[in-house]
Amino acid sequence: MDKTLVLYSLILLASVFISSVSQLLLKKSSGIQYPSKIREYLNPYVIIGYALFFGCTIVSMVALKVVPLSMSPIIESCGYIFVTLLSFFFLKEKITRRQLLGTVLIILGVVVYSLG
């Protein structure tokens, strides 16, 4: 496999991970009661969360200049795994059987694609 493709695939995967972290920040913000509507949207969690989303979009566009579009959905699907694990470890959310089954199916799909 081409080293450039591997590098840009890892960059895209890192972008998906950072995007998952930004989702966590936005979820954390949604659980806080704010004194005003403006504070709901202008607080550090929301500002950093959307800034990370914006940055990830730019990085993903750059990575997709090298990574084939056929690989993109596979790499992007890892976001579901990241969000599930990050929510479990940092937000102390329980992983339901349905979520676990979905995560296992995503992992199996990534493995099958990688072997093919």
C-alpha cells in the first residue's frame, strides 16, 4: 500500500476521532442549565465543539484528495465506535446490548472491507 495513502487515511481517521470528541463536548454542554439562551450557545464547550467540527471538515477535505471515496464511509463509520467508547469512559454512559451489537457489526464491516 502506498505510504501517502496510509498517511492520509490516518489523518482522516484522526479527523473522525476529533470530530467524535467535539460531539462529546456538545453533549456535555447540553446537559448544563444556562441562565440565558445566549449562554447556551456561547460557552466554551459549544465554541470549542463547533471549532473542532469546522477544523475536522477542512482536514477531511484535504485527506479526501488522496484517500479514495470508497474508503471514506469505512473510515467515517469508526466515528460511531469512538463516540460509544468516549461516552462510556468520559460521560459514564452505559453501553446497551443494541449499541454493543452495532459496534461489533461496524468493526466486522471494517475488517471485511480491509481484507477485501
